Amino acid sequence: MRKLLPLLVLIAFASCGEKGSSEKSKSDNIFENITYSVDTVMVDSKEKLFELNWGPRSSSVSEDGKYLFLFNSKFHQIQQINLDKLEWEKDIDFEVEGPNGISDVVSSTQTLGGGKFLINSYRNMGIFDEEGVKLKDYSISSLPITSELEELDNVVILSKDQKSLFSLPGIRYYEPRTFAKINLQTFEVSNFPSKEMDWILDLKIGSSTKYEFDESMYLKELNDQILILSPSSSAFYRYDLETDSLTYH
């Protein structure tokens, strides 16, 4: 009986533990009664063709939320969609080459209001109107900038107030990227190290015998701040436009 007593005690504790953990699991389950529904948004294309395979990442929405400006790379145009009426309204056509060319590899478009758009492509950035005319050229090569930084035109974005350009310069395949700010009034370049994210560019994507390309880093403006991000990590840098400071998170 003495030999059986410890075993019976252990079984009793185990039974209590299972019951307690079961009750706790049930009480802590915040998804127990959750419900959700899915709505399908139907837009009348007016027999126009939309390009949806890249999603909304190269398109933008007006600040009042009334219009979606959907970029169509196959036809080199921005398609204006009324989000109140959920219907296509008009196409805004652009040239690929020439003085008003947007190139055939556009990475992003952004509505600036008043019929103006910021269009960013490989080593080419400018503000265009609805007639497809380039109003302002923000390509690095077109600006009076003196800098020893390599690939200063890598991943360039324009701040919302149009006073600064930001990029991730560096020597591809050899050195890590840094964070650069270009003042569009003085054309001075400020460079900030981003050492905590140097490891990201050591990652290679490809097969076991050869890699196809390095992992990427990109910039995004949010609430008067510039974020340095990567798909490889939840860590990021935050540049505050007001305090002119770069902070790692």
C-alpha cells in the first residue's frame, strides 16, 4: 500500500492539472465566439481591362478616399476609379520614352491631388499631370548633387512635403546599405549608418547551387516618418522628419 500511495497521489495531481488547464484554456480562448464575414467589392469596369495581378502596391487612393488610381503597366496608364459609385471613370495615359517618358518598369505611383501624380521607376522619378506631361524631374541624375555615395538612386522616395528625397545607397554585392537624406532646397546629402540591418543583405535567394538575388530593403513614409523595412525581419529603422533622427526598433 505504501508503494501505491505515491502513484495514487501523482495520478490525483495529474487529474487536477488537466482539469484546471482545460478550464483555463476555455476561459482564455478569445476566439471562441468570434465571427467574420467576407464582402466582395464589385467595380464596373465599363468594359476596360484592369491589371490586378500585382495588387494595389503600385497604385494609390486619394486623401479623401473617393478615388482609386489603379496603375496598369500593360497599357502604361493610371485608371481612375470612383469608389463611391464603384465604377471606372477615365484612363490617364503616359508615354514610355522621351522627355515625358515614365519607363516601362514603374515601381510605384502616387496621387498628389489636383490631377498630379508622382511616378517612380528604375532611376527615374518625376511629377506628371493628367496630360502625361512631366512637370518636375526628381531623378538623381538630373539634380545638382555632389556625393561620393554609390548607387544614391537605389530605392528612392519623395517626402510628402516634396522637400526631401530618401534612398538606400551602397555598393551592390560588396557593402551594406546606408540611409541617405537629400535636401531638395540645398541639395546637401546626409548619410546615416544602419548597421543593425546589415545582416539582411547577407541573405541570398535562389537554389542550392547559385543565388538569384539578395534580400531586399525598402522605404515607406508614414505619419511624417520614413521607415526602413525588409521582408526578412520585423525590426526596422524610423527616421523622424521633425527631429532629423534615425532610431532602430
